[in-house]
Amino acid sequence: QVQLVESGGGLVQPGGSLRLSCAASGFTFSTKPMSWYRQAPGKERELVAVISNLSKNINYADSVKGRFTISRDNAKNAVYLQMNSLKPEDTGVYYCNVNWRGLTYWGQGTQVTVSS
């Protein structure tokens, strides 16, 4: 059974930093790309960053380039999102995501609120 468990969200002031973690289980983690998405209130879920299985290919949404860094540890079955220089518009629920055997899986999400 595929499970994705996000953690690390919270309330942070503009300009601050957070590091999100996603613990994965139930599939062969080292063979699959992993993604982070976010959903702001009243908006559709959007792709934030994606990392290939061996970390050779990484892509970011234009809105987070230069501020966010996605990484993974295949030995720990974990993917991370380091978020720096946070802005109020980064507020939302952040989800990790994997496609496995034709199905899309999501974690429960972790809330990030950027506010003074």
C-alpha cells in the first residue's frame, strides 16, 4: 500500500524558511520521480517541483525558482522541499505526489502559512 506522509509545515513570517519532508512507503521509491504540489485557498492544485528518481533532472515552477530546492534521499525513502525567502503567496497546503503502476498517490498535505 502506497503511503506518503508530509511534515514540516507551519506559520512563518515573510522572508523566512521552512523545510518540508515526505516519507514514502509501499513502492520502489528509488525508481520513481517525486513531485511537490501546493494548493492555495480557492485555487487549483499546482506543481511546485519535480525530481527524477536519481536526482539528475529537477524542474521548478517559475514562481519558486531560485527560492525552493527539491531533494531526495533514496536510502531513507524521503523527498524534501527547502523553501527560502517565503512570500505570502506561497501560503497553501503542500502535497507530495507519486505515480505508481498507473495510479496517482497523494499525501494528506502539510499547511504552510506565510504571514506577518
